[in-house]
Amino acid sequence: MERITVIHPFEPLVDRNSRILILGSFPSIKSREQLFFYGHPQNRFWRMLAAVYGEAVPETIPQKQHLVLSHHLALWDTIFQCSISGSSDASIRDIVPIDINRILSVACIEKVLCNGRLSGNMYHRYLEPFTGLTARIMPSTSPANAAVSLDQLTAIWRSELLPDTEYAW
């Protein structure tokens, strides 16, 4: 597949009550088509997040927005522009990072979680100097990360999203 240069096609999801920022790397083809985060049906992000908070899995973009914002979260990606082949993180080159001030000017972010290693590497390299916050690199919710089950993902993400809550696993 040919590598093309793509600009991130949609805005961050954030409001003034957001306290935890979840960063992906760059939207997949499906997410770019839907103009919203984690649009590939096999991505486990929405199932994981709903399980963490004990809610129904959101189906529509407004339901997804409500799930994120009602729990004081914000969503965005670390890469604003890149050359990419399909949806492959491994193919990403010529990176231009996002302007993290678009989040920091709206919300008082207290914690940053990166959805996968590429997101974490990009955050550390380009964005951490602006936030002053050390990010936690979380296991990716991508279907490519088949080594980690949905239950495992949920438990690991829950420990960061709800650190003061005790659960019996």
C-alpha cells in the first residue's frame, strides 16, 4: 500500500472538566472516515472504557462523547500530520506532533495515558516538555495487540482510570 501524507481530520474531545488525557497515535482509516476516535469495529477501546465504568458500550458518536466527558476524560492523538500506509503505526514517518496547548488551554490535565507504545514514544519526545506530566504507556486497545485480552486490558486501564477503587479480579 502506498504511503500518503495525512493531516489529523478531527478535533480533540475535551471540556473544562477533563482531568485525564488519553492519547492515541494517529487515527486509523476507519476513524478518519468517521471523523472520530477508535472507529475500527475491532478496536477494543470503547468496550474497555465501558467496562471500566460499568456502563453500556456506546454505539453512536454522541454516546461515546458522553462516556468520555462524563468521566472527566479527554481524547486526542499525539500526531497531527504524518505520512502513513493504510492504518499501520509501523509505517508512520515525517511526523508533525499535535499542539498540546489546544488541550491544556481548555482543561487542567492531571494525568496522561498513552494508548500504545507509539503514542507513548511520541508523547515523551514531543509533548511531555510542554505538559510537565510523565505519561503512563498503556497496552494498546488495537486489534493488532491480540496478546492482551479484553479482560486484561480492562483491569490494567481500570487501575489507572480508577486508582482508588478496589476490585476483586
